[in-house]
Amino acid sequence: MMEILKKLNIEEWFILLIVVGYTVFSAFAIPFQIENSRIFSVPFRILIFGLSVFIIYKNFSSAKFKNIAVLSLITFWLFYFFKSYLSFTNDVYSEIFKLQFSEIYSRIIIIAMVPSLALLFINYKKINFALVAKAFFYVLMVMLIFNLIYAAVMPYGIQIRYIFSMYYISYGHLGTTLALLSIFFLLFKPKEISSYFLYFGLILGIVTILIGGARSPFLAIMVVIPYLLILKKNYKLIALFLVLLLLSVVVIYIFGKSDDYHLMFIDRTYLWLFEGDNSLRTPLFNKGIEIFKANPIIGGRTHFEDGMYPHNIFLELLMATGILGLILYFLKFIPVFKNFRYFLFKNKNAYHILFFTLFLQYFVLVITSFTLYSVPEFLYFSNIIIGISISNSNEENESNDGSRNPSRNY
């Protein structure tokens, strides 16, 4: 792993840090018995903000601001910042949530807007995706191994997340990411990493999902693996996946009905699949829809009175920013729609498929949980696939000068 890290350039380090760095740094708190993990996470976020500014400066071009994705991203987050200010100034909120207003403003600029913009400024034709992907895999695997070892040897390491100061849903998605990385390499790049590591990573990822107990990591697996198997065009594996999926549902049903066996993941998934329990999401959905209906063009308040939100990115966009905000937010994906072929054919660059896979994983998360600015992984993977689409599209446009060579080197 150290050899891989040494080969990364500044943009590749930035991509690696922006996706997994927060998890690494915030994980120092519990092993060092520091109650406030922000001692590590806040300096890290400031570091990423500084790196983002440097990446933007290093790759700055006025032409980039003519791109629909860049304009959409900047306009939306400034609009959301303004709507948050109006909402926090004029709407009624609990005293406890009022203490978070300044933090939300900071998150919008420091975590959401500026790093996302930096990712759009990167030229992804110069990125060694193989190095970045392998670094993702090894960093996550080492962290999750250490996590289990810590739980085994420390008498107080019995909480679900062990070394991670994060919500149980986010913890489960660490396992999903490692599992999907393992499956990608096994299907498309089996020679890049030892198969022993890949199968171990797959098992470790699944174990992490089970320990976490959340349902959205399981749902993400159900959504994303068919995408990979269809691209692989291996119908035997597709059939095997469907059989395993059916068996998983049967096992969940059997153990979920049992009074003698209890595992949080099994119990919660059983209630979700067979009893329609969505963890009280329905009242949140309905409240978000009511606020949108009252202000359909630019939306109403950005949060409920207690600081909660609809737990669905589409409903939250409509509630907080209306139809205008929904359009502004998704305009940035136009390059992806126009160049979707980059994520459909493994012979172009298989690692494009990997990053679209991880985007899909976190897209499942944001339609079931969290708020617009609280899932950086979704924001960052979104802008990575947009950046890939822009970079490849630009190269094709430059090569259409008769030379078929973007560098015009005849």
C-alpha cells in the first residue's frame, strides 16, 4: 500500500483524501480516548478546503466557468446558502438547533461547494485511476481490519462503530464500499490485486454491513451489483446473484420471525421488507411535501422546526429550494447524461465504471437518509463522474480537428 501512496500526484492524493480521509482522521479519537472527534476532523476539513483552493488555482481557466456543470454547482450552493439564511432568520426553530446555524453555513461552503468545485476543475485524463482505486481498497481494508481487532482486544470496544465516530448508517456504507471495490476488481481487474485480498475484502465488507445494522447498505448492494454484472455480461453470475438475493430474503424472513434470535440488521431489514416499516419516514415525507406545496417555485424552510429534514434528496430539494433548486441542482449532471457511454463500456476505462458504481451506492443513501450537505461522499463521487464526463468530452472535441490527436502533435 505504501508503494501505491508514494506514486500518487497531488490531484490523486486529493481524490483519495476527500473520499476516505475524513474517516481515517476521525477514527483517531476513540483509540486515543478523546471524546470530541472534531479535534481531528475539523483540521482535516480545513486541510481539504485549502487543498481545494489550491486545486482550483492550479487548474484555473475562465473557460471552465462556461461549463454548465460548474455554473450549476456554484449557482445552486449560493442559492441554498441564501435560502438557509432566509429560513434561519425568519422561521421558528428549536433553541438546540439554532446552535448549529453557523456550522451549517460552514458546511455549505467548506465541505459542499468548494471541494466539489475543485473536483470539477481536475483533468481526469491525467488521473491514474488504477492507483487511486487500489489505494481506496487497501485503506478501507486496513481500517476495517484494525476496527475489528480493536473491538476484540479492548474491553470497552463493544459499541457498534468501535473506532469510528460516525452514525451507524455511514459505518455500514464503509462495508458496502469495500465490498463493491472487491467485486469490481474480481470482475474487471482481477490481476491488479491478489484474489485472496479481494475475497477477504468482500467478506469483511459484508461483515461490516451486518455489524452496522443499517438497511440502506443492503439496498445499495441490491441496486449496484446488477449494474456491474450486466456490464460484465456474465449471465451465470447474474443468475447466482438472484439466487443469493432470494436466499438472503428467505433467511431474513426466517430469523426475523424468530423470537430466539436477534441481530439488529436482521430485525430492521425484516420490518422494512415484510412489515413496511420505514423508520417513521412517512411523516417526514408528508411534512416536506406540505412545505413544498406552499412554496413550489423557490421552496420554503430548509429544515423542520427541530432541525430534521425529509430524508430524501428529491423531497428535500423541493421543500428547501423548490422546482428552481431541483433544476439548478441536477443541471450539473448534463455532461454525465450526454456522455453516459463512458460508464457502460469496460474497454474504454473500466475504472470509470468503478466510480459510477460508488456514486450509485451513495445515491441510494441520499434517497433514504441524511440531508443535502451531510453526505460528502455523494457530493464528491457525483462531481468525479461529472468531471470524468467533461474531461473525456473535451478530449473528443479537441481531436475533431482532422488530426484525431488532442495535442495536435502530427
